[in-house]
Amino acid sequence: MSSGSANSRARANHALYLAKIVLRAWQADLDKQDIPARTLAQAYHNATREHLMAAYGWFLLAITRSDGPATGLVRSCDDLPPMPEGRVFPGEINEFRQLEASGWLADMLQEVDIDMPEPRQRGNLAVASTNGPGITQVADWLQHLERLFDRMGDSLDEY
């Protein structure tokens, strides 16, 4: 594995580690039951998702052995710089493209706005319960990424 690829892989692992820290804090706050779950989702969801997206971007760069664009970290296969002449994208990128089109990775990449719901009546602070993204969904994304990184990392180590 090249040093650039190893550095990208290390950054991907570090971003996963940061996501785990945020998830643990989210769970600890949920366990206290002193702040509504929806409010905690507003506080933690996007922060955790950003760490997961950074992990994914760094891993894409590790898979392609690319330094990445100068404009910032890639967030999907479409953001990857073109491969040098004579090289093609590794097969793993095809799998990622499929997951980005549908399934759990498409869900992770989609921007979610967790708005405050409107009160039911003027002067009444009670609000309707709505299903929004929660800790379980984000924890699932993390587990999926870890499994993919482990499986695909084995093939990276062979090069």
C-alpha cells in the first residue's frame, strides 16, 4: 500500500473513531432521558453523519490511491478525480457506485434536515411525534462502513 493510500486509510479510520465517540455521547444523552430524542437527533445526527462521510471520502481516496481534488474531501464516487492515463477505477468503486444509487449508502449521503415540528395549537407546546433519523440509523451506517472497510481493506493490503 502506498504511503498516500495508507494515510487516507488512517484518516478514514480516525473519522470512524470520531463518529463512534459522537454516537456514544448521543446514546449517553438518550439514556439520561432529560432531553427529547428529537432534539438530541438535531444536535448529534449531522455531526455524526459528517464524520461518517469524511471516513467514506478518505476510504474512496485510499481505494483509488488518489490524493483527491484540491477543492476538498470527496463525498461520493462522482467527486473522485479521474484516474491517470492507463489506469481504471478499481472494481470496489463499482460496488460503491451501486450503493450510492440505492440502499444504505444513498441514505447516508442524502442531506437530512431535522426541523422542529410546529406546535399543534397556538400557545400549546405539545408537538406531534414524527419519525426522523435517529441513532439506530446512524449506528447502522457506521457498522456498514466498518464491514466494507474491513473487507475492501484486505484487498488494499494485497497491493
